[in-house]
Amino acid sequence: MPAPAAVIIHGQTPATDILDEDNYDVSEFKTKMTRETRDRKDHNGNLRRREYFNPLVQISFNGMVKSFAGLAIQHPGTRVTALLNYAAETRGFDPSVGTIMIDDIEDTRTLEEDLKSAFNMTHAPFVVSA
């Protein structure tokens, strides 16, 4: 008699569901679209013009490490070439244009759970890497 399966899944995964990244069981994935601002004021100090520039996407996700390979062994400053949860154009940002860089990584180990990692990344659409 065969052993029972560890996981049995019925139904389909909705298009908005979180996908597991390279060697990670992702539990949360966030994106924050932002721009820097520069204000211009008149002689009375009143706002007369605001400029929005340098569009960026701040990306963060956390999850459990499946194995030490791929994304799981990267370090801050490394360029990320693809993320499953940020694979298509989102709010005007195209992940295939520019560069996605790892800002920082935080690892957590407990007696109750396997190794968890939290990644923070920045997608800069005007940074072109060779």
C-alpha cells in the first residue's frame, strides 16, 4: 500500500494567490509604488508646484526557506532577475525594465519552525544593469 501524500489539493489556485518564489514558501508578498517629491514654494512659503520623480517599487516578502539555493543564498546588493509574484506589469511598473536589487534580508530561527527569511527589495525602472 502506498504512503499517503503529504499534501492533497482540490480546486484551482486563483490568479491573485501568492506564488512560492525560488526555494521559498512565501507567506506574504507586498509591493509599494512610490516616487520622491520636490516642492516649489512662492515667496510666502505657499506650495505652488510639486514634482514627482524617481519612480520606485519597494518589494517585501517573507516565508520559509525550502533549500539553500537560488534566491535563498543571495545577499544584499544582489540583482534579482525575476520574481513570480511580480512577473507582470503592475500599476504601470514593468518588472522586465530596469533593475530589481536586494536591499536587506532578515533570517529568523525558532525551535518551533524552520528557517524564515524576510526580503526587502527595490525595483528601479531607470537603473540599467549590464
